[in-house]
Amino acid sequence: MGGSAPRRDHHLPADTTSFVDRRGELTQGRELLARARLVTLTGPGGVGKTRLAARLAARVQRAFPDGVRFVDLSGLHDPALVPLATADALGLHDRSAQPALDALVEQVRERRLLLVVDNCEHLAGACARLAAALLHGTEGVRILATSRHRLGLTEEHLLEVRPLPVPDPDADPSVADGYPALMLFADRAAAVVPGFRLTPANRASVARLCHRLDGLPLAIELAAVRMRVLDVDQLLDRLDDRYRFLTTGSPAALPRHQTLRAAVAWSHDLCTLPEQTVWARLSVLAGGFDLETAEAVCADTTPASVVRREEDGEHLVPHPHPHPAALPALPSQPTEGAGAGARSGDGSGPGGCAGEGSCVGGWSGGGFGVCGGPSDDVGTWVRATGAPGAGLRPTEGPDAGVRPTEGPDAGVRPTDRSGARVQPTGGPGTPVRPGDRFGVCARPADRSGSRVHPAAAPAGATIALLPPPGLRTDDVLEAVAGLVDKSVLCREPGPGGVRYRLLDTLRQYGLEQLRRGAGEEEAARRRQRDWMLRRAEACERGWFGPGQPETVARLRADRDNLRAALDFSLSTPGETLAGLRLAGTLWFHWHACGASREGLYWLDRALAAAPEPTRERARGLWVAGLLAAATRDFPRGHRHATESLALARALGDAAEAAHAEYVIGVIRLFGDDLSGALRHFETTVARGPVPGQHLSLVGLDQVELACALGFLGEAERAVEVCEQALGLCERHGEQWVRSYVLRILALAHSVRRDWPRAERHGREALRLKLAVHDVIGIALTLDLLASIATERGAHEHAAVLLGGADRVWADIDTGRWGSHTLNSVRRDSEERVARALGRDAFERAHRRGHTLGLAELAGHALQEPGRPHPAEATAAPPPHDDTTVRLTRRETEVARLVAEGLANQQIADRLVIARRTAEGHVERILSKLGFSNRSQIAAWMTAQR
């Protein structure tokens, strides 16, 4: 049984733009964190809470020996997943049967770390329970939360994040220099208009603009992007116009909320119609996403690149004939509702002409002509159905690409990426050129050049957004590019290339627009689910192959969207079978990528929602059994697996029956029934693969057989089985199963007492496990390498490996799953090494291994070829050449306390000095020794003893 956790940096998010000075808040935040264990940054959306929290955490991270971890909850909507997302951010891989929150507290009980929990407002209850459990169950964990509202705990200290200070627009413009709001605008404007800077000529206008935007950073950034096509005075005029329109009739709205909504709505209005449609549809995506996902969710036609391949995957044992229980492919797009697209050519849809203007073409093959009349708005149209006789009414706000024909803004051409460059030359109703890709209609201007706003939809009206049909994948690409240009989408690096993200405030606005169209949200969510299912099936087909590191990284990046797809399926009538299918298809992700707890959560929900005797249920049952066994709930695992086996046989599905049999055998093996496991896997391996069986599980059958043979002392047979499994893996370029084969080979050679071969295979296994970041496999292999080092007489090396292995196991299960075999081998190694070194020397070396990070620990275990073995080396080089380093007496005292795990405040308390003085000592120690973290100081101090 394995479990890997793909690389994902849960440290602080990287800054992609400059950070505008908030020295006052940073100072206040540091002071609060020094005396309080729960600090919540509160403030309205768009005020900069996340950026401030990240910068504050970066300033204090050296005070936390076990580091800083960042939990982003913006893409999470299920309260039950908050403890699991937190454990994931902390790099924990608990497989015990206790509740997730209890397990989390137990695993961090002895740690000193800062947990940054971002975007708590929509999960306030779950976040409060998380914070309370950590505060009451640990002493060294501190929490920095961001939320629009307080969490409500008595231990909570609040820091209100206010908008950036702005100067009085009527004061002397020269005093505006140095105001953070103006600095932010100038910085962001310079990004789109190279060379832009504050000058005496524009300073007053910029000050008025920032004052009008109440100093809200997000609003300022959205406005600055428009500098690409407008100057500051034009920006100010248009913003005032838009603000008056949006806030009319909303006296109860808070001013800052009105300001932000005005800025967001104005940015929305300045998008082209395709961009508005894509923005709305992208709002169903949780977290980050790649271009393929955007195309699959937003396009009305399914791109060739995402059409599901119907042939059997190359990593399944081929069927001699079509599978009797094969499922029909799920629909790639909705067949009803607003997202289904439009039939071309019949002219009957809801896109007829309205008003006095002529109908203009635009969208390929569809009947959604966009019309312009003297009082019509531009672009998107809605139907107001809440009032008698209500007809077609345009949405509020202008569409990009249309400029007044009179006034100060006449002649300004947009630079949007949609390709629609419309410049009216006549009066109201002037048609768009037929050749334009996206047809829009010109809006009339009044005498002053201002745009005419339509009346708002009547209160309580049901508004149906009428999206243009035929949005193609290349249209989505252009729209995504335009949204990036307008700073609506954030562009960020990710596995496989560029990824994108909607800020939470902008996502919520897009979702509001999507919900105006009847059925639009459900259609988009169904497309998103179907795409996630196609991607999961493609990953499963390719899992037993050379692309495993890329697969685990991609699914890891898509985890929020997988959660959203599963939640939609299991909470929407008629979609539960698709949800069970998705949860079961992801078996390799749950099992091999360290997500057994979450997988079991989804499978429990799916199995309860879809009790019918289907192939999906047979799959879901054995996967649930495997994951239950991973949490040491062997009775539950056995019950699920045997039910799966019976159902698969009743359905005539030999592949799912074989998969269920694998789970039954694994439960016997890890329940220490070695002889029963041996008989079981001898039978399944002798039978050979069955049609449709996944090759990963074929290989794992052989791995578990060899494991049982090795533990029972039958080394020769174990080696023979491993050689067969290696051949299978090497033919396909597979790494994950191969790493387990190599580990069993090392075990077999250990039984034969061929220590050089055992160590060579063990190191090769560790290298592969590092490549896929298989944390559980790394822990198992470190235990084995420590045992081999013990046998070779490399006692200090073995003690360091044991310390490192214990540290890795602390993130998984300190009891090593309660396995008698695993624990007896570990105890034997410790006893022998402690006798050889002496208990004090053993403890020092063990502590040193315990302080090493995973990369440093692997470097210690994976020595370079040709380097003398630790037992044969005359002397190991010290961690640092201390002959050239002289710490002062006080620095030595501080270094000793750092090695004991004390944070800066605790050091200050112990030595009766100021906290800043303690921080200065630590910084000087790091500088003198050439180190970058406190763990290295601890290791160095251990070596000095």
C-alpha cells in the first residue's frame, strides 16, 4: 500500500506585483502575533487582506522553527473539508481512523508553526472550530486568519485592514506625494503605460480618482488597467458616471461596498460580450484552472482536444470484446437549458430584433442577433419577466469596443483582444460591420459625450441572460487573453504551463451575472463536472506510464475543481451516478497521492447516494475498502471489498472483481496475516491479468506477493517475482509501482544478507519515491535503509536515518499503522545502534536526523557514487567549518535555545531581553554560519556537542 503527496508549495504565496507600503499594519500585526495566538485580519473585499497576511507572515517566519503554512479556502465550500485542507497544507498524511480534526491536532501538538488561513468568511463556523481545536490542543501553533467578519472566539484578536490612505482632493496637490493609494495607482498604471509616473500635471486627478475609489486596492488596480485606452481625467469622468448609475436606489449599501461594486461592474461593462460570457462561466470554477478547462467549461462546442477517447487505454489489459458493463460516455455538454447552445439557421430562438435598429450578425450560425435602437444598450440582453408585458431589455452598462461619436471620448478605439473594433460613424442604430467577429451595436451618446444608461430591471424580476450561441474554443482563448489584459484573470505558473485564477470578489460578481440566465449556472457546472471526469479518466488511463509526476501535479492543482465537480454531482438530482463514477475513477489519486481521508469522504457520500447495483458501485466499493484499510479500519475495508467482489461477479465484470481481490489480499498482508496474504497473492499472480484490469494493480499484486515472501524469509522467490514486476514497469516507463518493487528487492537482499545490493536497491527506490514525492514510500524506505546501515555497522548514519524516518512518519502515523512487522524492525535497529553508540550519542544523531528537511534527509541517505560509506570514512565533514566561525557568548546561548526549539519570543523571555534583540541575535547567527533556516542552526549545535 502506498501514498504519495505531489509537490505543492503550501508556504506563502509569491508576490506577482509590488507590495504597497503598509508599515503601520505590519507593525501592529507583528505586535499582536507576539502576544496572541489567534489574529484575524478583517475588512471588506478587495482591501488587501491576503497580501497583508502573506507579507506579515513572511516578516515573522523566522520565529517559527516548524515554518509557516498557507491554507487558501477560497475554492473550498464544504465545511467538512476544512481540516483536510489544513492537513494538506501542513504536509500531513494521517491514516488513522480518528476524526480528521482530532488527528490534525495530535500531529501538530509538539510543533511551533504559524498557520495562515485565508478567506474564512464563507466557512466561518468550520474555521472557528479549527482554530479552537488548535488553540486548546497545542501550545506552539499560532493562527493568522483573514475574513470579512470575525470568527467569534474569545481568544481572537482583531486587526482591521482599512483602505489605503488618500489625500484630500481639494488640498494642495504637492502634499499627495507618498500616499500609498497614489503609489499603487502609479505602479499599476506604469505596467500598462510604460513610463507613466505621477507629475504635477496629473497628481490632482490621480488623487481625486483614488479618493473616489475610497482607497480600495482592488478598485484602484481595476481602474489603472483602463489607462491603456484612457487618460486619468477620462477615467475619473467615466467612473463618476458609472458610480452614480450603480448606486442610484441603493441608499442602504455601505459606501465602500458601493465603490467596489461600481469598479467591478464598470470593468465588466468594458469587457466585450464574449469576455463577459466567459467571465460568468468561469465563475463556477474553484481555485486555479488551465486553458483547456476554461475552453471545456465556456465553449458551446466541445473542442477536439477534450473529446473523450473511446478506445481502451494502453495501461488497461485489453478486452477481447467490448466490456459487457461498459458505460455510455457522459454528455460533453448540456442538452437543455441556457448553456446548451443554439441551433443554427432556424432563426427562431430568443435572439430576434427589438427596437428600431437593424439586426446585426455576430455569432456564427446562430439566431442571437444583437440589435441597436435609439435607446438600446449594447451587447448582452436580458429578458425581464417579472412585470406584465416585459420584453427584451438590455443589461446595464456599456460593452467594450463602442465609443461615443461626440464629446471628449470620440474616436477612442479599444484595444481588447476580442477582435471586435467598433467605431460608430453615424447616429443611433448604426450597424456593425458584417465582417466583425463579435457583432455588437453602437450606443448613442448624449450631447456631452456621456453614455446613456438603460433603466434597471424591475425589482424581483427574473432575469434570463441570453448568451450568444456558438462560442468556440478559439473565442474562449481570445476572451481569456482579454480578461488577463483587463486584470480580471490572474495569470500564474502551474504544472503543465500557465494557469489562471479569478479573485474571489470577481468570481462572486461573475456568478451573479451567470445566475441571471435561467439554467446557465447548472449547465456550466455540468460542463465543468464532465470535463473533470474526462480529465480523471485520461489520467487513470495513463497512470501506469512515464508521466506520473506530471499527473500527480496536475490533479493536485485541480483539487478544488475536482471537489466542486463531486459536490455538484452529489447534491444535484439525477447526477449522483456521475459523481460515483468520478470518485471511483480517482482511486489512484486518493490512494497514491496521499488523499485517502478525502477520497473516503467522497466515496461514502457517493455510495450512500447511488445504491443501485452498477459497475460504478462495484468500483466505488473496492476503492472505499482500500482507503478504509489505509486508515487501519480493516473490518470496514474488508466489508466493502467483499461486497464489491460479489457485485462485480454478479455483473460479470472480471476487472472490478480482480481489483476487489487485490484489496482483500492487502488487508490480510497489513493485518499481519502473512501466510494468508501469501496464499492469496500466489493465486492472483498465477491467474495472471484479466481483461480490463489496470496494470498498476497487476503490478501491485506482484509487489504484495514479493513483500509477503520477503517477510516470511523466502528471499529467492521474492527476487524472482520482483524481476517479473520490474520488467512490466520498465516496459511502460512506470515509476510509482517500480519504486515499491525496488524496495521489496532491497528487503529480499536484506534477508539474503547481501547488504551492498540491498542498499543499492533501497537508494534507487528512494530516488524514485522522491521523484513522485511519495511520502509514505519515503518513510518505509528510510526505515529499511536504516536497518541496512545498522547491519553494515554505519551506526551514526543509521541513527540519523532513524531520526529522519521518525520525522516523516510523524506526518503520517507515529504508530506505523500499528504494524507489528514495521515496528519490530524499527525497534531492533534502534536498540542495536544505541548499544553501539551509547544512548547519548544515539540521541544526538537521532535529533539531527529529526531536524533535517526532506531534501536534506534524502541527500544524507543518497550519497554520491564513489563516496566512502559512513562506516568506512575516517571522518565525516562537519556541517560547517566552525574553525572560521566564532559566536559570542550570548549568540551561543541563543543558538542553544534555537536548537531546543524555542521561538524568538520564548528566547527573549528566557534570557530577559527584548524580542527584537533576540531576533537580531538569530539573524547574526544565520549570517555568520552561512545558514538560511533555524533547523540548520539546530543541526550545527548538535554537531558541536
